[in-house]
Amino acid sequence: MKKISWLLAIVCFPLLFASCKKDHSADESTDYYISAKVGGTLKTYEALTHAIKVQVDTVYTIALSANAAQGSAEQLFLIIGRANQPISTGTFTDEGESNENLIVASGYNPGTSDEANIYAAGLQEDNNPRLTITITTLTDKSITGTFSGTYYDHGGDGTGIIAVTEGKFHLPVTQ
């Protein structure tokens, strides 16, 4: 059930940010980004940068996203969801089915609408290495941290893998 719910969230997640058209003006920081080595190639995403914090009852979620360029479908995004405890600084690792109160997931879209070529992490039981997201700074205005993990094609259900390493992010926070 957890896998199906989060797969749906990952598929719908880009739609959420597609509707967020806020562009950071000159009075705001312009150094917002998500960067990582994707399959060994360094990629930096600096368009449509967002981190959205949401609380529904006792479920806390933070969703991070950035695109390669304005109008580009190429995107990296990360999600942490936790029951009964607000998300703060610390390290969050996908624990599979062993922790029903924590979800750590991520997606990488190289700019395609073909689901076979969209990658996700945090949905497979055998992710190795598992998706790990570390939040080093979290304020009402911004979030900073690192991430890495094994991503699977077909939206996380495939057998093709890609390593995402040396991931970093610094994004504006919206609540």
C-alpha cells in the first residue's frame, strides 16, 4: 500500500510544481538549486526552485523540486513525509516497509513524458544504496542539505538503475 500511495504522489508531484510559476525576483536569493551527479554526470537545476512544507493533521511533508530550465520538463525532486513528528534537520533514509511513519522518496525526470525513462528512489525494497536525504539547515525561508541513492526506471518499478550521488540543495521554503 505504501509503495502504491507514494508512486501516485511521485507521478502527481510534478503537476503540483508545474502550477507554481513564481519566479524569484531580484530582492530574493538567486542561488537556489538542486545539483547532483546523475549517472556520473553533474547536473544543476536552478529553475522553478521550491520547497513546500505541508501539515495535514499529524502528517508532515516537505517536497523539494527544481527544473533544468524555465519551460523544461527535466527535473529532480525529493519528498520526506513523517507521521506524528514535524520534519526538522537530520538524516532521513528510506527504510522500506520497516517504518510506516516515514517516507523518503525522490524522482528524476530527464525531460521526457515516457514513464519508462523516469526514475524514482525510495519505492524499492532492495534499494542499495538506499535513498538518504540530510537536511542541514531548515528555516522559514530556506532549506539546505544533501542526498544520494539508487533510482529505478519505470517510475521506480523497473529494473534499470541509475546512481544519484553528491546531491546538494538550497531552496526557498513555502508553507
